[in-house]
Amino acid sequence: MCKKVLITGAQGFIGSKMLKLFTQKGCNAFGWGRVNMENVETLDMLDESAVMSMLDHMRPNIVVHLSLIHISEPTRPISIS
């Protein structure tokens, strides 16, 4: 039985297909992306506190991480700890 599935990068080519597939299979699938749309919420993946807060709130059973920073995007420093 499928439970809650989170897909980051849900507005990309693969992410959008996976969101549709999981939903068709009866999962409670939702995504994070750059623009709000059905089953997709806007979230800055570089904002650690926002990510943790959303994970706490949504409590997914499965996470499919497809989000990326595109080379054409302006860069900003990120710390990795």
C-alpha cells in the first residue's frame, strides 16, 4: 500500500511524470517546485529551516529527490555541514 510520497523537482520532466505515476497508483503524492500548482508547493530547497519545517508538517514515507540547481541560475553560497 502506497502512503505519502514527496517528489522534489516535481515540475521537471522526470519529476512531473513520477508525480502523475504515484498519484495514478493511489499514493498521496505531492511535490516541491518553483511554482505552486496542483499537488506542488513552492519551497526554496536551500533554506534548511523551511525544508525541515515542511518535512515535519508533511511527514512523507518516501522521498524522491530530483531537485537541482541549474547552471543558468544565479549562484549563492551554500554551506555543507
